[in-house]
Amino acid sequence: MPTSTLPLRLAIIGGGISGLSSAYYLLRQAREGDRPLHIDLYERKATLGGNADTVVVDLGDYIDGEGLPHAYLRWADLGVNDVNLATYVRLKAIMQEIGYLDNMKPLQDTTSYFNRAGTLALTDDAALREGVSDPAFNLGHADSGHLAQLIKVVHRSALNLLSTITPHYTVGHFFNACMAQPATMLAKAAAQLRIMIAWHDPQLPARLAQVRDAIYYPRIAAMYFTDERGPAVLPLQAPFEYYRLQEGDSGGITPVPPDRRYFAHGAQKWLEALADYLLAQSNALVTINIHTDITVSTQVRDGRVVAFGHDQAPLDYALCVLATHADDTLGLLNFDTGMSDWGRKIGAMLSPVRYTRGYAVCHTYAGLMPHNRNIWRTYNVLQRDAGERSFPYRMSYVENLHQNDPANPSYSRTGLPMFFISLVQSLDEIPRDAMLDRVRDTDRIAPAMLAQLPRATRRQLHGEALRTGYRSTQDTVHPSLANKAWTVFKHNVLNAECIAAQEAISHYNLATARLIGGGEQPACALLFGGGWTRGAGLQEQCLQQSELIAGWILPALRGAVSAAAVAAAPGPAAAPAAVARAA
Ligand SMILES: Cc1cc2nc3c(=O)[nH]c(=O)nc-3n(C[C@H](O)[C@H](O)[C@H](O)COP(=O)(O)OP(=O)(O)OC[C@H]3O[C@@H](n4cnc5c(N)ncnc54)[C@H](O)[C@@H]3O)c2cc1C
């Protein structure tokens, strides 16, 4: 196979964690192999970070010891907001390399389970470091400690099953089997954990029902990828693989204690830092351009991909990495007539992936919180009423705890307002006057705070009306909502169809990679990444997918890509008008 020292020309579409990290891993591999590479990354919004959306809100004034008023402004993440450093090994390694790790601060990992009627109130305070845990509500004390022990056993049993089940084995199947045959389902895990369960205790069925209805169903219904038909229909692997990664293997035989962190000054800052690092590393060997504010569409031709963006001449690429949602990806791909079979094949793989949308709102409305203020916790999970439609990702964070006020002297002032982020189905669930405003001017902001914020947030503070989050409805909302601190988010439902689509796209990716590895240019020069392609799409899973993609492209970087494919490139692209070196 002829080789070439011309750079491999590659497009990445999507400026979220998936697109940026694909560029990161490609950069590393090209550097290590001393191979020329040219990357154009395209993002349709004016800012980078995808699902990350950091706002500044105004909570009024506080009076200092000398009686002087000061503005009480806080930042808050409406989208991605925390990670578990104990299990996010790739994220931690990248943050270490780019010098970002110190910005990851420990949060207070506590949860409250409650219902609207006030008859359910349990707190998981195992990780409580500051504050008081009332034994009357502490999960560890409930039912003389039996409930907490049973939860550990149920959790371990579900984790044990993960390697043996198919996506058609649901959360409902699991709990039904536990209720029908507790010893058969749970004895192995109980023995592993050395927990004694009285299998013939007449209380056991009711206790198992409580574990299901008071803890797991509400918590699973609060995960962003849940099926809106309710937690029972979700594949068991979906929430339990999420638990393992995001919350630690808490039921484990040798448990990995979680190390939950939030992004100081906002998650968007981390993704901007990653973009800055990429741009700073860009040189003659590996060139990286980041183009923001460009909605790209593509024409897939035999052995290459042509990208079209507004105000920009079409550009040819030997390979294109899609780091966008499955439905957005379908919308931006066009296939030449000779490639229509590929179009159909890819359409069949991507179209079963279903999405839900919701709102994240920053507010001070206590009506969405447990009645009893003493059981407000970092994560507050609502138990739905019987028959209530199970809208995904319904929960409220107490931002003061998420940002760990007690550990932050500059925040820790008694009497200052508690403020929340709630994930809701409709903006009407929160009174307008309790919704906080997105601060849009810098007058009230201390320069030190301003300097720390993500660039995207600062641009808004300077008055720019940027499209943020998945905020496509921004133009049609009621004027009274235009300036409020909310966003729209969108996520794929992690149902059996989505898992099947993940498998199909992984086979497709591998087949394409095999061609590249064998020195051939694939006819359909696309590789698929993005949160929807791997597990629940947590940041670590996005990184895992990006690392794989870069590995698949590696042989092409070794010069094995056909001369024809490289020749398709018009040489180094002229910098288009909207190239953003710093978005
Ligand atoms: C509300 C919510 C909270 C979450 N919280 C966490 C968390 O705390 N921790 C965690 O690890 N994970 C969390 N997740 C998971 C999260 O989705 C992923 O970590 C991550 O956002 C997925 O990144 P991505 O790059 O694949 O997609 P996105 O972040 O959605 O980025 C895709 C990008 O592609 C762009 N794009 C689309 N079409 C085009 C086009 N035609 N041309 C150019 N650009 C285009 C979009 O504008 C977008 O910026 C959360 C998810 C949701 C929904």
C-alpha cells in the first residue's frame, strides 16, 4: 500500500467532551508516532463544551461584619456537573496532564429520598462530612439496620448479574425475581458480603418492596437516560453500570470508595481548558483548528467526506468522526447516490436511538424539596406517586452542598439563601419569581470571580446572548423566561434498542477500523463516537470511546492510508472565517 507523508485530513463534528477528547487522543497518537495530522473540529454553537452550561446567578446582597452590603453571586452548572475520580481514570489522567486536576473539588455526597406527601423521608448520609444526620431519617438506622444491609445485598446481586444478562433482562425482571425467590437471587451476594439475611423472615418481602420502591425505583427514575415508561422497563445493566462508574461499587466485596468531585467555577471551564490545551499543542506536525458557530453538514462520497459549513468553502477529508447525538448525526449526513446503501445501513443503526428532553433550572423554590428542611441533601430524589408518569431525571440538587459551602469559607455565611438546580419536565413546575436570573452584566461581579469563570459564561456576562446547553427553543419562550437561569437538555434513552444500536455501531466502527488497519481507505469514511455510543455516556465513557476511535485511526496515521484518499485532500485547509482559536 503506498504511503504518504502528507497529513491525514480529518474532521471531527461536535465540540462536546466526545469531540474534544477525540482530538486529544488523536493528537497524542500522532505525536507519539511522529505522523502528520490535520484536524478540523466543528461545533455549531458559539461556545465549546456541548452539554456543559455554566451560569452565574444573583442571590441578592449580604451584609458584612462592618455593615456593608456585598453582592452574593454564585455560579452553577445546569448540565454536566460532577464526576467520580475513583473510577474516571481517563478523565483524571487528562486533567493531570493538562494541569486541571486541582479544580476538581470534593462535594458532599449525600442523598435524600422523599415523597410529596411527606410519608417517605430517608437520608443516605454514609458520606456526610459536615452537618448532622438525624437517626430518625438515616437509612443506616431504618428498620433496625435491616434495610441498609438488604440494599447492599440487592446491589451486589445486581452487579454480579451484569456479565451474564442481556439488555432484555430489565430492572423489573430483577426485582420480581428477588421478591419471588429471595434466597435464590440474593444468597450468593449475602455470603460474599458476609451479611446474614433471615430468608424466612415474614418481613422480608415487604422489606424488599421498600428497597425497590423507596430507593431503587426513585433513584433510577432520576437518571438522565431512564425510559419515560418507568424504571421497571429499563435494562438492568443500564442503571447498574452507571452506579458502578458514577457512584462507586458501593455494594462491592472490596468496595471502591467513590471520590465524587464537582468542577470548581463550572464544568464548561474544564472543556475550554481541554480545547485550549489542544490549540496550544497544535503545530506543523499536528494541526488542530477549532471552528465554532458553524453548523456542518456532510456529503459522504466513496472514500472521503466533504464538509459544508455556512460561509465556508467545502472541505475534503479522508475521515470524519461524528461526535454528535445519533439523531443530530442522521440530520447532518448526506450520501452520494453510489453510497446510498451505506446511507440506509447507517440510518437503520442510528434511528432506533430515542431521545428525551428536559429542563434544568436554577432557583430558590423550596416546593420541590423535601418538606422537612433537615433532610435536604446534596441530591434529593423524589418518589413518584403510584401511576405518575415517570419523567426521566427528576431530582433537585442543593447547590450550596454540591459546591460544598462548609468547605468554602468564602461561601460559608450563615443565613445566606439556599439555592437549587432542579431537573424538571416543564418550566411551569417552578414559579417564575423563584427562578434565578442569568446575570448578564459584570457590574456586580468581583473581578477575582469573573476571572475564574468559563469564557462562555464571561461572554454572557458581557451581554452576549449565546445559545447554551441544548437550548434550541430559546427564541420561542415567553419573554419572562428569556433571562432566567434554565436550559434544555437532551439525552438518549438507554433502552434495549439503544444498547443494540451501540453494538451495531461498534461492529461498524470495528469493520471500518479493520480496513484502515489493512491499509485500505474505507468507502464510508465515517467513525462514530459521542455519548450515545457507549454505556450511559458519562464523561469517562465518552473518553473511552474517543480513545478507541483514535486507536482505530492510528494505522492511517502510520501512513497506511491509501494515496488516493490523501490525494483527495486539497492540502492544508485555508483557515475559514470563523476559525476559533479561543471560543
Ligand atoms: C442533564 C445531564 C447531566 C449530566 N451530568 C453528567 C455528569 O454530571 N457527569 C458525567 O460524567 N456525565 C453527565 N452527563 C452525561 C453527558 O451527556 C455526557 O458526559 C456528555 O455531555 C456527552 O458529550 P458529547 O460530546 O457526546 O455530547 P454533547 O455534549 O451533547 O456535545 C455534542 C455537540 O455537538 C454539537 N453539534 C450537533 N450537531 C452539530 C452539527 N451539525 N455541526 C456542528 N456541531 C454540532 C452540539 O452543539 C454539541 O455541542 C449528563 C447528561 C445530561 C443530559
